[in-house]
Amino acid sequence: MTHARAAKRTALRLGGVILAGSLLAACGSGSDGASSDDAGGKKVTVTVDLFGSFGYKEAGLYAEYEKLHPNVTIKQTDTQDEADYWKSLQTRLAGGGGLADVQGIEVGRIASVTQQQADRFEDLRKYGADELKGQFAEAKWAAATGKNGEVLALGTDVGPEAMCYRTDLFKQAGLPTDRAELAKRWSTWDGYLELGKQYKAKAPAKSAWLDSVGSLFSIMIGQEQERYYNDSGDLIWETNPALKTAWDTSVEASDAGLSAKLDQWSPQWNQAFAAGSFATIPCPAWMLGYIKGQAGESGKGKWDIAALPGGAGNWGGSYLAVPKAAKHKKEAYELVKWLTAPEQQAKVFAKQGNFPSATGAIVEIAGTTDPYFSGAPIGQIFGHAAKTSPVQVLGVHDQNINQQITNALSEVERKGLAPEKAWENAKKGVANTLG
């Protein structure tokens, strides 16, 4: 492919949190540090622009920070769909206007930042960020490091994977609800689909086995070390056997009628969490907060979490960066430093489930359970997944490629398009994206 050479560049590696040797790292960047604005006494509004659910508001961190820094006000804007968020961010970066002081960056975009847009973001070493390196998992830190050693963002969470499920719907369909038993029954993806067929035979009205085959694909490809690029930076997605397996399994789920046919992040998908439109959803740790937000208080105790079929994996995770066009760079960095410190990452996990990338926080949350998810030992489940998931190869266009493939799978499940035709559409979409 002509675009393969253009896309070839050093790929970064990220994935499972590397715990060995670093679990006892001391928690740093405590909550008593003063921001630069306190000394001058000026009032500063720090703007934060995010996507999805980072959990800072929900965990009370903004209110806590404002109390510690009386001259700082934090104003957050957010977009649910990361693809829409990224598109808007690119427009504003190109024009230099309308940027927040703090911008969220999804892990699938971080290689684009470090390899193509380093000149548009602050090198946080300017503010002392290089001193924080030991605070984060090595792979998480390395992924946000530019080719000249720039520190272009600080890590928030990672996305160790599990399976979330509705115990009330399982009971109605005559399936077991014990998380340990389910982990055995669906230890493989074939086992997961077989259980889905059993569910379909006795499912409650208007309820499918899973939300979408796109989410199934994304969770499966998150179990692989090499997905869209190899270690040399070559595009391999068209010939990668692991990706083909994830595609074929997703198509099989569609053909078996196991999907609710919901596009992720759509209004219909959001409403389906509360409506009971699906019984299972592949579930990286950050999805827990999203489920709580969409299912609401009435969903408490109806959800549970079990280990993922097919072994551990990682889907997603994010960073916080400061654009060079930010109005309050120093204050923005101080906020980013505080929000990503182990203490704050542990608080977000306890409230929202976003799994920490700070090693000190990982120790702290090991025994955490979540009453919303039927008391599931989320610290244990996601901690094990984080320790055993592969360290992924990241490329510049990971997120764009994933989007084109999941779009194609949506055509299969929602429009009945032949898988071969949908695959060709995905290839065309990727080619157009890469130029």
C-alpha cells in the first residue's frame, strides 16, 4: 500500500500496566502543593476540555482543588463521542483558537501527538514534569514522550478489560449469575457466543446478548500486542491474523442475532443501559463510570463484572495535555499534575472505576469493591487484567483505523451488508483517512 510507507514510523508501546518492581513506588504529588496563582493572588479560570467520562467532577476533585487553591476556578466542557472530540480538537489546533488550558488525549491518539503535533503542545518538562517519571507505569510514560524527550502529556488511566453483565436479565433467561462460574463458562470467545445463544433462546423481550459487534471487536483486538501496526511502524492491519479473528467472531455474533445493533456513543446506545436492551457489554475499567451515568441509580445492584473471555487485554486510557495556545499554561500544568497524582487517581477509581496508570495508586486500590456492580472486587479483577495484558504497539492512526472497522461492522449488523463488502469499505475508509 502506498500509504504504508507514509505511515511508517517508530510505533510506541503501551498496554498492560507494568507492575513488577514498581508497585511499591511512593505516592507523590500530594494534595497540599500550592499553585503559582496563589502567590500572585490573581483569579484564574482554568478550562478543561474532555471526552467520555474522566470522573473528576463525579469524584469531587475539582471542588477539592478549588478549595485548596481559592483563586482557581475550573470550568470543564466535554463531548461524549471521542471521534467528534478529536475532530474538533484538530480544527482548533490548526487555527490556534478556542483551545482549553487542559485537553484530554485518548491513548489511540497519543502517537499522533508525539510524532506529528509535538509543536502544538507544551513540553511539560518546562514545569518540572520530568521529576514525575517514576510515578507512572513505564509504558504509559514512554507513550507520551516525544522524539526529543519532550513530556507532552501526563497519564490518567489505562483500560484493563473485563465483562459487565446484567444479573437480573441473566436470571430471567435461566443463566447463572455467579461471576466465577461465568468466567469459566466463557473462558473462550466461542464459549461467550455459545452462552449468548442460550440467552437468546430465553431472553426477556427486547433484550439482546450484547450491545454491538463493534464493541466486541474493540475488546478482542485490545487483547493483542500487535493490532494495526507492528513494532517497526509498518501498517499490518489488513494481514494481521489476530485482527481477522476478531472480525470473524464479530461477524459470527451478528449472524447469530446476538447484538442489539446499537452504535456506541449514540443516544440510542446511551438509553439502552437503563432500558435493559442488552445483557452483557465488553467493559474496560473506564466503562464503569459510563454505565453508572447512563443506567442511573435504578441500575445499582443489577450489574456485575466477571473476567474477560480469551484472556486479559487493554482498551483505551487517556492523557492530559496543555496546548501551547493555552491561556494559563502554568496553572494548567499544576492542575494536571495534581489530577494525575496517585492519590487522585485512586479516588477516581473508587468513584468511577477508571483504572490508575500511577503505580502508587494501583497498590492503594487493590482491595476496592463496587457496590453498584453487586460488590464486584474491581481492584482485583482489573488489577489482574492490568498485570497480564499485553504491552500494545501504538501507531499514529490506531483510532482512525479502529473507527473504520467498527463502522464497517455496523453496516453488517444494522444494514445486512455482506461481510466481504463491509471489509472492502473498511479498507477504502482507512485509505482515505491515511491519505
